[in-house]
Amino acid sequence: MPNPSLRVLATFRHWGTALPVWSGRLRKEYWPLAAQNIRAQGGRLLALWGEDRRTTEAGYLVHAAFLSETGIVRTEMIVDPATAAYPSLAAIFPGALRMERALYDLLGIRATGVNDTRPWLRHAAWPADQFPLRTDFSGEGLDIAADRDYTFLPASSPDTHEIPVGPIHAGIIEPGHFRFQVLGEEILHLEERFGYTHKGVERLFQGLDVAAGGAHLAGRISGDSTVAYAWSYAQAVEQIISMQMPERAQWLRALCLERERLANHLGDLGAIGNDAGLAFALTQFQALKEDLLRENQHYFGHRYLMDRVLPGGVAFDLTAAAIAALQGGGQALKTAVGRLQEILAEHGGLRDRVVQLGVISPERAAHLGLMGVAGRASGQAWDLRVQFPHIPYDQLQVRMATATEGDVAARMAVRFLEISESLRLQEEILQKLPDGNIYHPLDLRDAAGEGVGWVEGWRGEIFFWLRMEQGNIRHCRPQDPSWTLWPALEEAVLRDIVADFPLINKSFNLSYSGHDL
Amino acid sequence: MYRILREALRLGKAGEKPPRTQRDPASASPSCFRHSLSIRHVDAGSCNGCELELHALGGPHYGLEQAGFRFTASPRHADVLTVSGPVARHMVAALHDCHNAMPEPRRIIAIGDCACSGGVFRGSYAVMDGIAETLPVDLQIPGCPPDPDALLQGLLRVSGDRAET
Ligand code: SF4
């Protein structure tokens, strides 16, 4: 239940769901007030997005979702098409700034009260006076020109020089641009520029049928988090049609989620070691990850578990033999990771590179509203599996991994802890897996309404909001934790040297595709 | 150090034998590509799934370098440009820059369903529906994502080899 001072601003409705969600419509004047109230109570901003409701209501609808101590508070506000403006939340939640800039690019409504009105997701693909999320978006005048007009922050002193990096980077990674201002080797300022992988996902979702097209696309918003996205999408759908999921399916979903966490953490630890010059770590962790991926292919049907989690259940089942084999694999992985962890902990060369590097203090982390691996490594004790456990996590007692140093070493330590916890969870899930169906066909005729999904992915929380009409998707908004975490990278690198940037960046390993949508 | 060696020995030779191949007489690839390809990969708006498989391909199981292939940082050193993603409009200019920087002879491989035809993102205002809309494609490797074996087979073909029967 939202606190009393929030309740005087609007009537909040509790959504009948497994997740604790309260939803209310605010008047424009109350928009920042509600955010201030939530901030004062220690809440966080999860997402801010908008939709074109001019055909059904009086204008555009802006939504925000916050985390409060009792669950999600979702607020909405009508924006008059004549002014197309609404008050900014950036002074209250710094993370709101990029979301508001992106909202202008996509929907053409402007947050007032901030100076930064540069585009965020739009480069030159569509004209500046057209907005893809408006229902009357013509799709004409599309372009492939480079993004030449973006104004980066000017250099602070004539002694500094600028290093532009990207969008294409040296390795096999996603595209994005980083603009460094350096004095000698030292980084004085870093500015990120994204949007290169913008694929128009929000608009693509519109009109898709929920069971096939929507689920397929949801699993490809960020390929490394396909389970987390598919599950949060499924939660949103199941909430709209008030469906009870077969319990076995829920447990199998959690198994997939933990295996996704394992695969990514293994890959990251190897890559961090490699960026610190320890090729041994890369080879060893890659070998472990590959074994895990092959198990996935063999027992689940896809190396990265794409399309395994569907609205209504899961697309695979495990036989007793498969369960035994996975248990054996888990044991072997546990021993191998344990040995590697000892070696890495004792490796002086590695320690020299990762300790006290790329630090985000707990205070800054709290200010920026960090969560996920990077948040927990800076003392932010948020883990949905612990604070808001849904089935089966409510029966598994997840132990949260935290550290307070906030450096690269801490982000590695959190990953090691989470690997052993995920292995423990996998073992427990495999032992206690309830019998029953794995899939329950959906009855989507005339399904309508709003739903949310919220899942602790390996990187952080993935939030999904969905509106359905006549059984199809009307609008949806997937929110990657990277929206909140990317600004932290800009701070983490300050006063470190340029050559350490890849290492610091890897220790965050944030998503471009999930962010650019 | 001793423990690192012990672990390395414990892992042993993880590499699997690359498929035996011979020169394909029908191949139009230059003979200098054989057993030696430098690859520049560009993510042109992929979901990152295809990149995961490219990473896996570089891992110890697949012996990529044994086959004579390696990923290079500079397009100026590259024989082959691999591209993933539906080609987001925002990536077209950078992709062209990269392609223009490559010396001849050069080849382009489309990696994954997205790069072949747009995949799940086909029809969006923000993408090109595949690389062929903007650069000439020599080989398509479909899949979502294509697994490392499929990627290796594709690279072998572009290098002018075919599997021995
Ligand atoms: S082909 Fe599949 S895995 Fe590859 S980028 Fe496209 S959606 Fe992702």
C-alpha cells in the first residue's frame, strides 16, 4: 500500500496480481510531488514511458513505475496534445533524464524544467518532427545518414584532449559511442552516446498477437537475457488474463533463469580476466560456459534458452534422466569454479588490476538508484528474488550476494557468489520439481487491460509493461536495467586511465540492444 | 603459477577436430583466403545473441585459429566482414565506413536471420531488413542465432574450402 502522503495525491488501485502493484492517475501538478514523496521514502525509478492515447482519451499518456518498500507504484498522467509538455522528474531521479529525452524522440512530448533537450535515441533515421510512437507516424522520409549534429559536452579546459570511441569497437561487442576527455592518461570526463542499435521494438510490438509474435520478439530484446525478458513478458500477459500458471512450469522457468545467470556470469568472469591480461581465465571460463550451453541445447532445446519460456508455461520438460544429468553437471561446475576462484583470488597480477578500479561508492550508487550486479557490488541490497519472491523463489530462500567496495573486484566477487547460489538453487529446483503440466493454453479472446512483469535477470531487474486490446498487443514497454546502470559507468571511470576502460566496462557488461530498443 | 598449470592440464585439449576440408574447385573465393582469414565483425543492431555465438566460436572447443581464422580489430587487416543484426538505420553509416576501409579482395557474410532478412525486426521503421539492402552479401548463415558449427562451416566456405566427403 502506498504511504498516506502519496494516497492524498491520487486514488491507487491494487492490481490483482502475484506482484505487488499499485496504480494511480495523477494530475500534472502532482507528477513531481509523487516522485519526491517516493524518493524521500527511499524508492527508486524503474521506468518512464509513454503512449499515444489521443484516439481513446484526451491526449498522450505518460507512465512511470517506481519501486517502494511495499512494491511497485505505477503512476500515469494525461498530457495535453496542444502543449505536449509535462514536468520533468530528472531533478528528483537523475536516471529520468535519458528516459525523458527518449520519450521526446519517440512520442514528441517534452519534459519541461531541464536544459538538456538533445535527442537520445534518435540520430537521423527519421525526421526530427516525426515521432514513431504516434499513431499517425507516416514512416516517410526515413534516412541512413550518420549522426553528425549531436553536441557533446565541450572540453572543460584547453589542456584536455578528446578521444572518440565507437560506435564500432575493437572486439566483438555491441555498438555505442564513448567520448572521453583526458588529461594525459587520466579520464576527466566520459560521455556516452547510444541509440545505434535502435530497432523500433516498441512500435513493432503493436498489433502483434500475444502468444506467437509477441513472445518471439520479447525473447530477442536482449539476447543475453532472453529468459528474463520472456518471463517478465509472460508475467504481464498472465496477469491480464488472470491466469494461474501450472506450478511445474514456474519452477522450470526459474531453472532457466538461473542457468542464464550462470552462463553470463561465467562468460563475464572469463572476459574480465582476459581484459586484465589473464588469458588463462578466459579459456577456462569459456570452456565451462560452453559445456553449460551444450547441456542447454541437449536438455532444453536451445543453447541460450530462447523461446523456452512462453506465456502459459514453458516449451520443454525434463525427464528423470535429464534431471540426474543436470545435477551431475552442476556438481562438476561447482568444483571447477571453486578451483578457479581460488586461483584468481591469489593472482597478484589480476588483483593489481581490479582492486580499487572503477569505483562506485555506496552513496553514489544509492543516489543513482543502482541495482542488479553493479548495485549489489556497491552495497545496494536489492534482489527481487529476495525482497519480492514469486513462485518458486518464495520456497527457495535465495541468499543475496553483496559487497561494499564498488570496484571491479567487488563486481567479480558478486558474480562468484551468485554462481554458487545459482548452482545451489538449480540443485534445489531439480530435487523439488513438482509434478504436473508444463503448459496451459491461453484463452486470449477479448483479453484487454494492463499488466506488468518484473524479473531479476542476471544483469538486474527487467521490467515489462503491457497493454492488450482484443487479444492483441496494443502497446508495451520493456525496460532494461541498463537504462539505470549506464550513467554509473560514466562516473566509475573518472580518474582511472583510458587503458582501464575496457576492464571497467566489462565488469558492468551492460546491454546496448536492451537499452536502445 | 603451479596451480594455473595444473588447471590448464586438467582442462587438457578441449579443442575438437575441425572438419577435414579440401579446396572447393567451384569456389569463387581467392586462393589466398585458404587457411587464412582475418575477420572483422560488426554488430549492426543485433540482439547480442549472435555475438554470444561468435564469442563461443572463439573458445577452446572450436579451434578457430587452428583453422587459420582470427578476428581482427581493424577493418584494414580484414578479408571478411561479418555482420549481425537487421542493420539498424543508425548503424548504416558506420558499417559503410568499416566496409570502405577493407582492402580487396573482401567478402561479406550475413550472420543470423536478422542479417539475412531482418528476422524478427523485419518491417520496422528503424531497420533495413537485412544487409543485402545496403551492401553486397556473399554468404548467408541463417539461424537465431546460428551455432558455432554453422558459423565455422560458413567461414570455411568463404575461405574456398568444402568438407571432405
Ligand atoms: S538472428 Fe536471432 S540471435 Fe541473431 S541478432 Fe537476430 S534475433 Fe538476435
